[in-house]
Amino acid sequence: MKNDILMLKYGEVVMKGLNRSYFDGLIVRRVKKLLEGLGSFELQYAQSTLCIRGADGADMDEAADRMKRVFGVSSVCRAYSCEKTTEAIKAAVTENLDELLGDAKTFKCEGKRSDKSFPLTSPQLSAEVGAAVLSARPDLKVDVNAPDAVLRIEVRDKYAAVHGGGEKGAGGMPVGSAGHGLLLLSGGIDSPVAGYMMARRGMTLDALYFDSQPYTGALAENKVEQLAKRLSDYSGRIFMHIISLTEIQETLMKSCDERLFTVLLRRFMMRLAEMQALDVGAGALITGESLGQVASQTLHAITVTNAVPQKLPVFRPLIAMDKDDIVHTARSIGTFDISVLPYEDCCTVFVPKHPNTRPTAEQVAAEEEKLDVTGLTNRAFETRRHKKII
């Protein structure tokens, strides 16, 4: 008997109605993509569970790790499969108790009989398997309320499976089920987390990075590429677009009130982001702003920034999160260590010493009257470069 199958338990996708098959198909497509290069696998879907059976030589360890990055999957179980007989199930359990229960002192069995033709009911199956466990390991005790471990037995249409519970999956909705968004991706901690959160709700992502050469260099851009690559582990392929802000930044420093520099720059970024989003067919802009975190993210600053996009919504999934929450998520998805690499991006150069945290529309309009806003925007847009991140 070998630990030869993965069981992916679906999350909120199971609540979908007549279009359920569409969401299921997106999950299966993502699973197949992530299994590439790991060997041969057979996929079978039934009862809100996708079973993945690996052929000889398939890398089940890596497959299990990758499946935890599939949005739409609530848990990933490594399981032992066997014939659908009571004796085969008990043998599968008793032969693999060390792996199934670890160092637990107490346990309980939970049987689930999806195939109603199986002769035992779910409670009867639990009792039979529990008795077999106690016979093999008299040191164990049953605790149905707060056991150290839960032994799960599932009788399905073509096989039975036993496992000790699954690891938490990525949850959310399958990528591709909620449209296409453009993420304003910097080298900081916040924006990669914002992208992850929107991908988790089903959005495919493009990323837009603003560079400020010669004030920022190749290492800063490479850092953002690494962040995009880490995001793509969850979201699938990402097209990364790069636009130069250098002329805009230098013009703002020469011509405008320094205290309004950051919010004026953010407005230019929003203009360019909307143009880029419309060019690639994205239906929303995504930013990593969190209310009150920095001067450009006060209510007043967000209000005057938000007035720029005319055709697309701006999604701010971090708006009510504090820094500890954001850092925790960044660590869990593997972007934090990249984000803290010491390479400056456009948001960290030309920072005013005393920014205006309560800018008004009138103040911003007066400063922009000093500028050729359309010309600066169009020339910056012409600097676009593109990279495909897989």
C-alpha cells in the first residue's frame, strides 16, 4: 500500500449553480499546468473532490506542494487508496498508522460513504476501522470531542481512500473566473500582497512597474521581476509592463510645490495605468494602498488620486489592513524576503520632507496648470517595455 493519491477538496466553488462546470474546468486547467514536468498523472473529479493519482516515478511530494497554490482548493490531502471492501480499508489503515496518526495519543474515525451501495453506513464504517486501530495499537485511546488526530475514511465511486486530514489550500476562486486586472507593482511589501489577494478572488493579472532610470537601476527592476515571478506561482503567467517616470518626476521637482509631489506623481501613475489597462483589456486597476499608512494614502490623498481614472475602477484590497497583517501575508506567499531587498524604486526617490497629507482638488489642479499634463503622460507612455513572466 502506498501513499499514491492527492485529494483536492473544493471550497466556495461548490456553491456555484448551473455554471459550476466552468469553475471546475478552470481549476483542472490550473492543476494540469502545475503538474507539468512532474511525471504522469490521472485526474478524476467526483463529489466536490479532484483526485490526482500519480503513476510510477511521479513526484508526489512536489505535486502536493504545488497543489497548495491552486486557488479554489480549500485543502490538499495525501491519501492511501484501496479497494472498496471493509477488509481492504482496515488493512490500509493499520499498515500505515504511523503516517496517518503520527505521535497522537488520542484519535477518532470519521467515515464518509459517498457510494451508498457500500454495505456499511458511515458510522458503522467508523466503528469497524476504530476497532481495528485499537487492536493494532492498544496504547491509543478514542476521543470523539478533542482528539489529537482524526482518521478519515472515504468510500468513493471507484475506490476507498484513507488519510489523516489535509493541509490548508489556497482557497478563494479559480484564476480566470473574475476577469483581468492591472496591478501597479512596486518593489515594496504591499503591492505584491494586493496582487495575490485579487488573484485569489479569481483575477488574472498583468503588472505595471514604473522605473526612474538613472535614479533607479537594473537591480530594482530585477527585484520587481522576482516579485512578479513569485506571484505567477499562484496566478499563472503575468505580463509585466515597464514605463519610465523620469521626465515626469524631474518636471514635478522643478515646477511644482514639493509638498504635493507625491500625490501629483500618483495621479500621473493612475493616468498611465488606466491607459495601459485599456490597452491590454484589463477591467480594473489594483494598488497596494492601505488607509493612512503613508502620506499618499490618507483619505484626502486617495480622494484626489481616485479622481483620475475615468473608465476603470481601482481595487485596493489592503485598504483596511494594518502592516502586521500585510507582512504576515507577504511572508506566507514568499514575497517578503524579496520586497526587503535594498533596491530603490520610483516611489522611494524624490520623496518630500514634509508632504501635504490633506491635499485638495483645487490645490492639485492649480499645480497641474503649470504642467503639460497630456504631453508628459503621452511621452511616458511611449517608453513602454514588456516582459512575460512565467
